[in-house]
Amino acid sequence: MPNAAAPAPEGSDRSVPLHVAIIMDGNGRWAAARGLPRAEGHRRGVEALRRVVRAAHELGVLYLTIFSFSSENWSRPATEIGDLFGLLRRFIRNDLATLHSDGVRVRVIGEREGLEPDICTLLNEAEELTRANTKLNLVVAFNYGSRQEIAGAAQRLAREVAEGKRDPASIDADALGQYLDAPEIPDPDLIIRTSGEQRLSNFLMWQAAYSELVFVPIHWPDFDKAALESAIAEYARRERRFGGLAAKTGS
Ligand code: FPP
């Protein structure tokens, strides 16, 4: 169950997070520092994404969630929005076959309404083609916002109550969690944000209740396997208590 912040099962390697989620920040600053257009930063961001998908699998991560377009990114200039949508189209068209043959299952979370029909078709195709893959789950958060996701879940529960199908007393954290975008995906163990900013920016706020947060100073286009390993090493040094007591000292 995704919202139960259950510790890793006994005997599993707790030093490697099952689920890593990444806020891929800093493409624009990476480009500006080099006198390049922001679009070039995003393009290099997709290259970093390819590296990191491979690295995550090699390191034993089973779920990788990436924040590719937030509900709030609509406030950017239309040209930049067009660039980001173009990159998503190209990423799926060019990389889907490789992802599939590498055993990657693609999942998409976020609001589909309001997206152009061809984007919806591509997202559906990616999910359908890779449905049976099990090596790595790549969860693409696209047109995603955590507040919107939680509000949507609340709306569905309210509708069930209004239709007489649900007792309001049955609404607890587990019930709400079941109406989030991907309830079967475990909560992220580790959330990484690049570029030095230290906030969640409306990303997986429900699911992050017990996630370890690691903020790295480098911009996303420079992120690579070594940077992922280093973030995972930092994660492995943390003591996760999930609201309980320390395992050894009991304090
Ligand atoms: C943040 O950098 C990054 C984004 C808003 C988009 C992330 C997108 C990619 C890495 C490429 C597209 C991904 C796919 C799957 C097609 P920023 O623009 O906010 O950088 P800044 O804070 O330095 O301006």
C-alpha cells in the first residue's frame, strides 16, 4: 500500500532505495551559465535523464519518478512550454523502443485533460507497450501537481459519499491514497532535487511523508551515475524511523 510508510522488508538491502524520485532542476541556469538558450538546457536535461534511467537500473532501483512538467510550468513563456512538449514527444518517439527492450515500464502521473491529443496518444502508447515490463518502473510526472492530485482524490471520495456509496467515516489516509494517480507504486524512499534549491514545489507531497530528501548543488544536465550514487550513499547514512524509535538504541 503506497501510503503505509512501511520499512523495507526484512533481509532486503536497505542501502539502496526501492523508489527514487527526482526534481530535475537547473536546466535554465545550466544554459545561462554557458550563454546558451534555455531550450538547450532542457535538451541536455533529456540526455541526463537517459543516463540516469540506465544508472538507476544498474544500481538496483526499481522505481524512478521524474518531475518533467509541473501544473505550475504553464506560467512559463509559450515558446518554452512548446520546447518542453517537443522534448517529451521526441523522448517517447526516439527512446520508447529502447526503454521497452531494456525492460522498463513507463507510467505517467498527472492531469491528461488539457494536453494536446497527440501527447495523450503517445503517453498511452508508452504505458500500453511497456505494461508487462518489470526491470525498472519509470514514472513520468507530466502536467503533475501534488495539490491537484490530492484535490482530485478528495473529489472522487466526496462523489461516492454524495451518491450514498461511501460512509464518510471510512475516509482515512489509506482510502484517500487509493485515489491518487498511481496507488500501487510505493512511496519514494529518496527524493533528490538538483541545482541547490531546497523545496518540494508541489511534487509528491502526500507520498513524501517519510521520504529522505537529498539536495544536490549541481544542475540537472550535469547529473550522472556518480551523482546518483553519491545521493544514494547519503540516503544510506540516514536513519529512517517512520515516526518510531531508533532501531538499536530505542531512543
Ligand atoms: C527545471 O529546470 C526543469 C524543468 C521545468 C523541466 C524538466 C525537463 C527535462 C529535464 C527535460 C524534459 C523531460 C522529458 C521527459 C521530456 P528549470 O527550467 O526550472 O531551470 P532553472 O530553474 O535553472 O531555470
